[in-house]
Amino acid sequence: MTLARLQRIKRWHVAHKADHPLEYQLWDAVLTLWVMGWVGWVPAFAFDAPWAYPLCLLAIWSPRLYVGWRIRAHEAQRLRCDWLDAAG
């Protein structure tokens, strides 16, 4: 997922924060995990902690996994996802 796409989704959430506060907080949590995954690689390698590699990888993929889950839920009409157009 590109930084531009992440930014477009974040802008939508900021613009609609009052209408969709839970979605805003969920997206912040996803972005926090994403940053933790990228930052966590260095200590994982430095401290020789191979158990942390899959966790870092999962965290790095968290935005893609979350958006994919929301797309599938929206298409199955289980959740309405108003920001899909912003995701482009």
C-alpha cells in the first residue's frame, strides 16, 4: 500500500471524525501498528529475536489487511465503508 493511499484514507477519517469516531480510532490503531512494525525490525535484528519477525511483518501488513477486510465486508454488505472511494 502506498503512502499516498494511506494519506488519502487518513484525510477522509480526519474530515469525517465527528460522524465516524470509531473508524477514526481504528484507523489510528492500524497506522500505529504499521509504524511499530517498521520501527520494530531494527531491535528485532539487533537483539537477535527471530520470534519478533512475524509480528513485525504482520504489523507492516496491517493497513493492507484492514483495508482488504473492510472491502470484503462492504461487498458482502455486512459493513458500510464510506471511505473506500477515498482509498482509490
